[in-house]
Amino acid sequence: MQDNYGDETKRAAAAETGGPDVPAVAKMHEARHGHIKFAKSDGESVEHRTALIMDRPELPPCPACGNIANEHDDKRCDWRPGVYLPLRSVTDPSDVLCFTGNGLGARRAVAQLCRIYAREGPDRQGKSPTILLETRSFKNNAGGTTTWPVFKLIGWDYFTPGVPAPQPRPVAVPIAPPSPRPRKRGVDHDDDIPF
Ligand SMILES: [Zn+2]
């Protein structure tokens, strides 16, 4: 299933390294991933091709060049992988925004939260994870500093107060294991960081 993320992305206030500084409840059953093509000029519009992670746990290949994220050549293709996770404020359920990110760190953070959400465990009765959006930084191979988002799980709550979310189905890990083939140098420095 593919869909446009349209209006909610326009309202997106959280970028990869920013976000709510208050606890937020994550709408895991509407977390999406896919690809985005940013507008290069005023006349162009942003294009999205996304799928629900619960429906399609593996990041789909790039809709333009057909490559998977690990092998994507960002110099030749304008599309970028992206993740979208609706969040709401714990204190104000009507205060909803969408966490978005295009880097490996954002994709891994969402993947990790999906794994936690899909895990068999105590009956959470349709509750969604309550998180703090934190960041962590490390030196990358290019000599700079990379900052990744971290979702710190602090509890469980209904995304819509009193309304249980659909039961999560066990999902595979959205991030593919490292490719056995050697990577092109300089394409994705972040990939070398151990978790
Ligand atoms: Zn591409």
C-alpha cells in the first residue's frame, strides 16, 4: 500500500534532531516509511511514496531508481528514504505532530520502537508507547559529528484517550541487515556505527 502523507507532513514540526521536549505518545499503527523527493524550486511540490510499516515492515525500494536504502546513490537520485511517526503531547492529546527523518539514525530509531511495540508481552490493551525524544551524538568516519534521535520509552498510554489502538501484529525489522557486499565509500558513513 502506498499513500501520500500530505497535510500531516506539512504540519511536521519535529526534524531528525529536534522534537517535543515533553513526553509524547507515538501512534505506532500509523507509522509510515518510504521515500520523499524534496522540492528544488518554488514551483515544485514535495513528493511522497510511503507505506504503513505494519503493512510493509521492510523499507520499500526507491520509487525512482529502484535501489534499496543501503545501495542508494544520493548523487544520482533525488529521492531520499524517510520515516513518519505521528506523536501527541502527553498533556494535550489534541497537540499532534509528525516526527519525520530521512537519515539512518531516524530510521533505526523508528525501527527500534516498532520492535518494542510488536514484542509479545504483558497485555497493553491497545496502548501506545510514551516516549521522550532524545538525541545522541558520535564522531563519524567523515571527521564530523553525527546526531541521531533516540526514543526513550517511559510508559504506555492510549494515543486517543480511552480508545485502544488495533492489536499490533508481529513485524519484521524495518531496517535490513547490513549488505554482505562492500559499500561504496562515502555514501552512508553512518552505517559503520555499531549499535
Ligand atoms: Zn532513488
